[in-house]
Amino acid sequence: MDKKQIASFLKQVMGAYPSFTPMPERLEIWGRHLSELDYDLAIKRLDKHIRTAGSGKFAPSISDIINQENTKKPTDTDTMSPATIIYGHRFVDSDEWN
């Protein structure tokens, strides 16, 4: 991204997330990292963050925009109880008994 695209991107972040304050240090850090990313890709990732995280809540972090494909996907153990993980027991739903 060039400086004009970085400014446009950050204006969109500020528009969606009013709590994102444009402090000089913050803009410099974001600009340094965004310069390595394609503008259209960054906008697509910002739009996805807005849709999934909600506008007005929390602005994305730099890594949310740069490394979005590396976000953690839930694994089987994320939905298991501690007893299942430790002892290997799996409780079945009553529908599975039939």
C-alpha cells in the first residue's frame, strides 16, 4: 500500500470504530505494517472483521488484518469437556442412544 491508500484504510477503521484514535505513534506503526499489504486485500479483511466482530466494538489489531488466514480454527478439543480430554470419556446425547 502507498501512503494515500494507508490513509484511506485508516479513515475507514476510524469510521467503523470511533474509539480508534489516530495518535501519531499508532498511525506510524500501522503505516509501517500496512505498506507490505495489498490495499484491496486489507479492505476485504477489514470488512470481514466488521461483519464478524461488529462495528463499534473493538477495532482490529494489525495482525487481524495482516494474518487473517492464520486465525485459529476450533479443534475437536475446543468443544470437549475437561473430563473427556483427560479421561477419554465422551458423553452421548440421548438422541444417539436410539
